[in-house]
Amino acid sequence: MVYTIVVHLYAKEGKEVEEKLRNKLIEASQVYSKDIETIGWHVMQDHQDPRKWCIVERYEHESSQKYHLENPYWKTFDPYVIPLLDKPMDLRRFNELDTSKPVHVDLPRTSSPNSSKMVYTLVVHLHSKEGKDIEEKIHNKLVEASQTYMKDAEVIGWHVMQDHVDTRKWTIVERYERESSLKIHQANPYYAEFGAYMGPLLDQPLEIYQFNELDTSKPVHVE
């Protein structure tokens, strides 16, 4: 079961702070992506507010974190990054859902797959109403949604996950080739049906963050 950590950061003001944080996050991604049992270490900046940043860390297992924590670089990361932040890090832990198997969803589905990029990412946090029945409905609908949307053009990944401790918390990490890829996603007839199904199962408004993923393929200089 893929174990995922989503970290929201809010930086202090200033172009110098922004540049330092950008370079450090890129460097961290380059370092941590090489760790054993690390699937991906994605870093991104908010689409509108440049002070908002996000890290999505994906590991093969919860225990895979030990390799991350044993990396000597880990001890240098927090001391460098924390002084650049205006708020404490918002860290959330999830077990990713297995989307490889068919699921049953009560509502009939109507899906019609559509047949130097900057990856555009949405991170969506959901909070469900109480009840095992509701938990099962959301679980199955998110799995179905992932299976459906992964067939859309220009979709890199559509990962769905449940909080590691509080099972009423869920997160979707949607990764697209570019911002305009959302048009393909929203043109899928399944899109409207998904929103109508999920709305009554939630007890809080969606938290939606829009990010431009950083290009971590090139060397950076960290002071």
C-alpha cells in the first residue's frame, strides 16, 4: 500500500525567500528521489499565491520513511527551511487507495474517456460525514474516479488516499501535463456526476489547492 505524505508550507514574504525555498525544495527532491522505496518526491508552488508551497512524498510502505530519515540530508532540511516559513508546516499522512481492481458504486456511471511542460497539480482535501457506509461509498467512488480519469488525455496521475489516522479525511492529488489539461478533465461527462455523488457525503467544503510543479531536472545552487 503506497504511503503518502502531503506537506503544505507558507513562506515569509520576499523574492529572496522565494528563491531560497524554491532551490532548497528542488535540491531536496533530487536528493530524496534517490532514496530506497521512494516512489516520488514532488515539490510545487501555488498557482496564484507564490508564498504557498506543497510537497507530495510517495513511498512504497509506511516503513519506507526510515530510509528517508536515515539520509544525512534530512537533518539539514528543516533547519534551512523552517526559518523561511511564516507558519508551521501542515503535514498530513495518507494510505493511498488501491485503484487496480474494479469497484461497485451505487450510482450508475457515465464515463466517456477522451482520447518542457510544467506539470499542473491539484491537491484536494475532503472531510466526510461519519459512518462506515459513507466511508465505503467514498472509498469506492474515489477508486472509480481514479480509474476513469487516468484514461483522460494529458493526465499524469490521479492519486486518491485516506488519512493514516482519521479515516474521515481524504485527499486527491491530480497531476496534469499543463493547466489547460483541466478542460479535458472537466469535459468528461463523469466530472459532473462525480461532484453530484460526493457532495452529500461530505460535511465540510472542499479544500482545493492549485500548484505549478517545480522542474527538478536541473542543478540548483543552495546558499
